[in-house]
Amino acid sequence: MRTLLLSASAPDSVHKASEIIRAGGLLAIPTETVYGLGANGMDGAAVRRIFEAKGRPQDNPLILHVAGPEQIWDLCSTVPAAAERLMEQFWPGPLTLILPVRDSVPKAVTAGLSTVGVRCPDCDITREVIRLAGVPIAAPSANRSGKPSPTTAAHVLHDMEGRIDAILDDGPCRVGVESTIVDLTGDRPRLLRPGGIGPERLREVLGDLIVDEAVTGILPADAVVRAPGMKYTHYSPQGTVIIVTGSGAAAARYILPRLGPRDRVLCFAEELALYPAEAASAYGAESEPETLARNLFAALRELDREDVETIYARCPEATGVGMAVANRLQKAAGFQIVKGEDAP
Ligand code: AMP
Ligand code: MG
């Protein structure tokens, strides 16, 4: 299969993209979070192709992308008041809601769960494609399973060339990490995955929010988890990732004596001067967690190309979107975290 590149600025791209969806094909879609690997969310056979193209385990459900809140009534059997408040406040935007699913949604989307994830992306062209196709687009991130999520069309092409029908290129993603996921089907709202919208902003609207254990710790392979994707290795570059905590100086005291010729430091811009220039790269400023989120996955992919052995990574404070950055880095590191060294 030849993978077609559609530019968002080309006049007929929305039409061509929606035709691919209607025909049961695979289309990589731009969103504000990361690029998604989309198919007609109401067509079980089309959705199963997503799993094949990604090499994704069948028990890891997909998110249905809609053009607006009105579309969720066909997909969800109940929509609590909390969901309406969140949609009003944050849609279109990087927030996925877990709600009870209707029978009309194919089992391949939900991995057989009684719930479904729905989201309205803050990306005009993708909402137009959904509207024109007339169906929700089921889409996980458009990377090969286990690899960092793609934030540019070039990343998608690298992972998916020859495996999907087309990529709709709308430039680099603005948020850079996947959506925040909130489960509204239990007694209390539950954060299943931190993302572009931090827990503080959700609490302002919801009053209450519990953070699932999957967000903070590694889970055993046989765990029954509410966000099934959370149990798999994720965001993993080829090299081993080790997170080093503490002040910039304390981290440098730990890292520098251990730094081999094929090791690299992924740090904050404020800390670059602490390391040899060829060994360190910054993925943004510690004072700007939004920038860290936008650049994280591209930085991990870049280190992969350099065939790096060990990546010593610096991780921001887990508040706001920093919580998502910390969570993705912890997963990339398989929760390998060491403490920086105090001054002697
Ligand atoms: P991805 O976009 O690749 O991060 O994949 C979508 C993720 O959404 C999955 O890995 C799950 O963690 C989550 N998800 C989708 N549907 C559900 C659901 N019904 N219940 C819980 N989590 C879900
Ligand atoms: Mg993913």
C-alpha cells in the first residue's frame, strides 16, 4: 500500500480524507495533542485494521473523536451533568470522557468494555473531516505500539509508511502529549491519564477528582485496570531511560561521573550549561511546562535516531500539564527513578 500525504492547506484534502474514512480505510489525523490513527468508528472491520497497522494489543480500547458534543448521544447511553459541564468548559480540547457505551458502537473500539472514550479535538480540519464523513473517527495515537506518540506528519510516516492509506498533515501538534482521560462512570470522577488539561482545572469544574493508581505507579501485567492502555510499555525509545530527581546541580553530580560516550542527558534549558554540549539536549525550559510537553516525544525520537544507550532525563513537577510530562517520562523509564546527589 502506498501512503498518501495530504496537506491540510490543499483545497480538496478534507474531501479526500473523509472519503478514505467512509471507504473503511486508515487515515492519520492531526489533532492538538498528537497525531491519531483514524478509521470509521462505527465500522468494526475498519477499526480492527488500526490494531494491525499499529501492532496494538486487542484489549487496549480506542477513543472516538467527534465533531461536537451533540454527536455523543449516539455513542453513549447516559451523559451525566458532570460530563456536560466538562464538555462545555473544555471541548473542543484535550479531554477524553469515559461514559457508558451504546450497543451500536463496535466491540473492537471498546475492547469489549461497557464504556467508551469520547473526545472532540481542537483541530478545525479534523472536525471538518469527521463532519463530512458523517461518523466518529476511532483513533489511538499513530505510532507503532510501544513507541513515542507522533507529533508531526514525518513521525507518522516513519512509523506507518506503507501500512496506512494516508496522512493528513496539519503541521506539528500544539499540546504534544495525549489527552487527559476522566472516567465518569464510577461514584466519583477519576483521572485515568493526565494530559493537556491538568487536574487542578478539572477540580475547578468537578469539585472532586480521584487519581487512578495507574497514573502514579507501574502495574503488574495481570492487573485489571480501568485505563487498559496504562499497563503496557509506552513511549519507549530504544535506549534505557533513567529519571534523575532533585535540583539541577544534584542531578548533574549523579549523572556526570556515569556519563558514557553513547549516553545522553535530556534536560531543561536552564541546566544545559552543566553538561558537555555534545551529551545534552534540552526539551524546553523548566519554567514552561507547555513547551516541555510539546517537545518531549520529538526529543525521545531524536535520541532514538542517534542510537543512544542510556538517556538520563529530567522531569518537571507534576502539576498542570507537567503531570502529563512526568507520567509519560516515568512510563518511558519503566519507573526507573534515581535521586540526584547532595553536595559532599
Ligand atoms: P491512545 O490514544 O493510543 O493513548 O489510546 C487510547 C487510550 O484511551 C487507551 O490506551 C486507554 O487508556 C484509553 N481508553 C479508551 N477507551 C477507554 C475506556 N472505555 N475506558 C478506559 N480507558 C479507555
Ligand atoms: Mg498511544
